[in-house]
Amino acid sequence: MADSSNPSAASTPESFPVTFADVEAAAARLEGVAHRTPVMTSRTADARAEGRLFFKCENLQRGGAFKFRGAYNAVAALSEGQRRQGVIAYSSGNHAQAVALAGRLQGVATTIVMPKDAPGAKVSATREYGGEIIFYDRYTENREEICAALAAERGATVIPPYDHPQVIAGQGTAARELFGAAGELDVLLVSLGGGGLLAGSALAAQALSPRCRVIGVEPEAGNDGQQSFRAGHVIRIPVPRSIADGALTTHLGENNFSIIQALVHEVVTVTDGMLVETMRFFAERMKIVVEPTGCLGAAAAFSKQHHRPGERVGILISGGNVDPTTYADLLRRATGAQV
Amino acid sequence: MADSSNPSAASTPESFPVTFADVEAAAARLEGVAHRTPVMTSRTADARAEGRLFFKCENLQRGGAFKFRGAYNAVAALSEGQRRQGVIAYSSGNHAQAVALAGRLQGVATTIVMPKDAPGAKVSATREYGGEIIFYDRYTENREEICAALAAERGATVIPPYDHPQVIAGQGTAARELFGAAGELDVLLVSLGGGGLLAGSALAAQALSPRCRVIGVEPEAGNDGQQSFRAGHVIRIPVPRSIADGALTTHLGENNFSIIQALVHEVVTVTDGMLVETMRFFAERMKIVVEPTGCLGAAAAFSKQHHRPGERVGILISGGNVDPTTYADLLRRATGAQV
């Protein structure tokens, strides 16, 4: 157990760019559209983590990740005029698919700016959902600039992957459902990339399980969130290299950071090796496919460093979009060791 | 669509070794013990099969397969004296795990006779559940004889993997839940090894969805069930070689055959190649791990040979117990082609 509790956690929600009321509004928009994903439990996982674990399975969400929630909510919040001009999105993959799917369901044209090295499964799914794809090199080009130029040219609205109030509100609906199904929790472990899921989850936790310690989990190689959390301002890092391709962000969003700073208990990291072993555990014992980024929370739980024995621990499995060949290679790399 | 409808399907259930009343009794025993596994749907799967598919996910059952249902029910039906003497089971894996788990939960000692080449995951899980394991060579030794000798020596009761009324009744509870969740169906596709799941499913279908065509699905290399069904008596074949290691049976059980003969519409086969592509589909699009045997029903649905466009098709995913390394190798072998 780390002792670094967060002294500023008493901030009032009124100062936030988005509040739990926005999460509730997003939940109403998503009713009957997003899957109410299952909350799985596993005696084997409980024994391994020495806790009582509740896995919110957003890998079973439409589009294969929680991202559908925020994307759909953001598209639904557009004006009629904005809808007609279409939307543009950039992402390492899951957000792109989600915006493409949300656009198709709501009759809004979508253009997706994706890194050239995005997993093949994500690219083909985005294309299947009808999104127009424009590729860029994530190590040399700036995707925000590409998007801004396209938006100016086409009059379209950019829906960023995390730094956006309606996106954050949508992502918060997953944790809202988790608390609804599992009741109050002692700890909630959430994958942390740009901070959309973590910020939304923190808003839901504050409203529905106020004593829950909300913890962001990053890959060790990309701990910009941990650095930022500790420094008290957003810190930018070079593009990290990790198998957690959904968490290869260089910095938290500003909207996200303000909420995380106020409501999150701590930010911790796990190694890629822990992610691989956790991925194997999910396949072997729980029979679910979880992408590396989706393993962040469970890997932290299995480390037994962030909860006390017997505590009720929520885990947000963020997604399951991993190329089958990559997935096979990662499974082969796992040893089956306890992580 | 095959035209081979079954002329003897009007047989009265009174002549069967087990009836739907036994399935109902098994369901009562399993209440709160077995998982009520989810029924998943997938728009992508529906489009691929040109039908409306309902996947009953017994890969998410306790022990990783439907086998827990029959094993638990059979152990629960023992007398006090029988319980004290312990039980013996033989199987290619899933039944073994299931009996070990059922025994542990009900305080009954278990001895499991397993083939030497059973998947490592199945062996270690059986051991974890507290079963004593005795290995044999499936190509040279007779497991029934080994079991009978052990049973005589120890005074224990043999619980066979499929040819047993209480096992059949327990397996039927999965289809009973499927009809409860999805309503009546046009077709039900069921993995066929020794016939426990198929016979139980047919009893449930006759009672709950009488116009449903119940179809057994075997690996092409091990089509003893199809041969038997067409010949009108149980035909034995040499041990087949297929990746569907849960369906490597040499013959149907006699109890099973009498029910299958009367209530099943037809028995069809799929190739190992179709199983591999279906396994990849489950991983890539539905984010679930399904063992090769568990892919039989879905592979038949994706072949579009056994249902009409738009029909409501139930699929029993029998299990998800596959060694992660084997699973990775099979995923790598898949091409992503439509099957």
C-alpha cells in the first residue's frame, strides 16, 4: 500500500469542466445503444489478488472498448448543423473505431486520422464501420495539427479521444454501471492513457462510492500521468514504447487532469511483462480476450500493492481490440507465472 | 439446407432413459452453484451467418465448460454411502475437471483417469480442484477397463463422461437456460462428442421449443455420430485425430443414442480449418476464448448450410479450456477467411 493519499481530493465538483450530472445525461443517451457489459468475477482471480475483484468487461462493449461510450455521447451532443458537416477523430485505434461506429449509428460522416502502425484489426474494423481513414506517422507527425487542418478545410468538428467534456462524461458511464452492479468498492483500478476513462470513473466514484480509492494504472514506460499527478501539472513525455498501445499518450488532457488531480487517489505503473501474464490469465482462466491496455488494472490488482487483503476491488477492463497474430505472440511470450 | 429430416422424431419421451423432468430436477440442483452463463449476440456474427445467432457461453461456466452441469448433477444424485466411497471419472479433460470440482464442492473424493496427451491446462486445473489423476495412453489402453478395475478395488462409483442419465440431465440445463433467455429458436447447433450435451439439449428443445431443429456438429475426422445416426445404431470408429479434443470419442453412448435418434434432426460435420477460423472469429470479434470443440456449432452456422437466411439459430459453445500455447498456435494458423 502506498501512503501517497491525495491532499486536494476535497475539491468541489462545481469547478470541473464536467460533473456527475453529465455522466448521468450520457448514461441516458447510451441506454439501449451501448451494451451494459457484464461484471465478471473469478474465484481464481480473487485468490491470486487476495481480494474480491469485480471486472467490468468493456472488452465486450460495442466496438470492443469503452471508447464507444464517449464517442457516441460526443456525437449525440452535436448540433444539427455540426452533424451535417461531419466529424473528425484521431486515435491509436479504439477511439477511431468508436467514432466511426457512433457516426454510422447517428448518420454522421466520419474521418479518422490513425497512426500507420495501428493494429490491423483496429484499422479494418474502423473501415468496416464506414470511417474514412487518413494515416500519419506517430513518431514524426502531429496528429492534432493534421486534424485541425482537415477540420478547417471541411468545416467538420473534431472529437478528441479524451480531452473533451462529453467524451469524459460518456466514459464515466462504465464505472457508473460497475457501482450499480457491484455496489460500493474499496478500490477502483483504471487504465490510464489520456485520462478519459480515469476522469469519468473518478466522477462516478465520487457520486456513487465516495470512499473508494480511484487509482490510475499506466505502463511503466509511459508514466506521464504519474509524473503529472505528482508534479501537480501536465507533464509531456516522448512517445512511449509499450505493448499497451492504447496508453501510448504523451500527456494527459487538461480537462482530464483537473478532475484526476482532484479526485484520484494515486497513479501507479505496471511492466509490460505483468501485462503479458495478466493477458494470459484472462485467456486461460476467464476465457476472455483482453488487449494489453485492458490488462493494466488487473495487473495492478495481481501485484497486491494497491489494496489490502480482502478488499473489494473494481477493475475496468478497457478493451479487447488486439490483432489475433499479435495476441498469439503475446500469449506465447507469457510463462504462466504469478505476476 | 439438408433434407434429411428424421422420421422417428415423433417417439414419445416416456421410453427414454432420461426425460425433461430430470433436466428440470438438475436445474434445481444447479441453481446458485453453476453459473447462469450469458447468451451473447453479435451483429458481425449475424451478418456472417445470415441469421440471428444466440451464443450460449458455456466457456464461461465454472470449470470452463458445460461439463460441470452434468458432473455436479451426477454427484448430487449419489446416495450417502456412495458419496463416502468416492467417485472415479475418465475423460479427455473437461469432464475430469468438472467431476473434480463437483467432488470438491460436495465433499466427495475424486479419482480422474486422463489421457497422457490431455492439454496441460486441463491437467493442472483438475489437480488444482483436488482430483487424484491417473494417466493412460488413449491410443493403446482402454479407459473404461482402467476405471472399472479402480472402482472394484476402491468401491467407488464411476461417473462416465456422457453415457449416464444424470449426466445427460445436467447437460440439458444449458439449452434450457438458452431457450429461457432467447425464446424459441429455429435451429440449435450443438457440439457432439459422446452425446451428453446433444441428448440433454434435445430434451430441452422438445419441451421448450418443439419446432426447433436440433443438429449435432462433429469434427469431420470423427464423424462416428453422423454414421451412427444414419445407420440407426451405434457405430464405433478408431480414435479420431482432430483439434477438437473434446470430441475425440469413438462412439456415442447408448443412453445418448436413443435420445439423439429420436429427437435430433441431423448430424453434420465441419473441418478443423473451419474450427480454427471460427476460433479466431471468437477472439477477434467477440473477445472470448473458445476451445476447438466449442467452435463446432458456430462453424456450422458460418457454413450457412444448416439454416435458412434470417432464422434464429442457437449455438452451444461447449467450453473454453485450451492451453494458451496451443491456442496461440491455432490463432496464428487462422487466416481470417470467412469459413
